[in-house]
Amino acid sequence: MIVLRNFTKADAFALQRIKHPNLSIEQIEALIHEWNLKQVNSKYFEMFAILLDENIVGTISLYQHSAEVISIGPEIFKPYRQKGLAKEAMICACTKAKEKGYKIVFQQIRTNNVASIALHSSLGFETNGLTYTNAKGNQVAIYLKSLI
């Protein structure tokens, strides 16, 4: 069973080893500090460590679009993929979002990201199938899920 928790400075070495090998410990600690402010561009943002047996196996973020709409950004680190951890983390994150009063989860998913499409479909997200090019130049589709 996974656990979500906020990052601490003590996580800097683990993050450097598995996710940010090109950053210094000081740079990672600064990132952790920014994440723990729980705000980006005057909107709610929270980054969580995904823990399995006390090991960090990924990250998941909540980002507010409006008073009722939020996006969830999961990342499971390569050695831990295809074990159902992303689904478990998404369920936990949806619960946290609902507890904070959000009603809709809004996801932009690249059309070539088969694993993410399968994950979101298995969690009851819906899409109309229309695609567009996002600000980063990627072909994406919108997936939505009601938390009500």
C-alpha cells in the first residue's frame, strides 16, 4: 500500500539519485522548499512523495485551475512502473482533491501516452476524443473525472 506525503529536506539525496542527478543537493532542497509553499502563480499547488515501504517511488502533484477544477500530475519512477502504483496514487490524490472541495479533475494527456490513457480510463476519466496541440507543442486530449 502506498502513502502520499509532502517532501522534506531529508528527501533531497533520494531525489538526486532517482530523478534529478544533474542538480545539486542545494538546488533540490530549494525545489522542495518551493513545493512546500503549496502555491504556484497564486494558485494552490501541492507536490507529494509517493512512498512504498518508506521508499520514494514517484511524485504526484495537485494543481488548481479554478475553485472547483484541479489537475493531478503522477510520475512513477522507472524501476517501479507497471506495478499498479500510479493507479493507487491517483486514487489517493483524487481523495485529497475531493477533501479540499474540488469537484472535477482535468487532465491533458498526450495522445501517444498509451500507459496514461489506460490508467485514466481505468479510473473512470472520460474524453470526447478531440485532440489539440498544447502550449508545449504536444498533441493532447482532455480527460475529465467528476469527484462528486
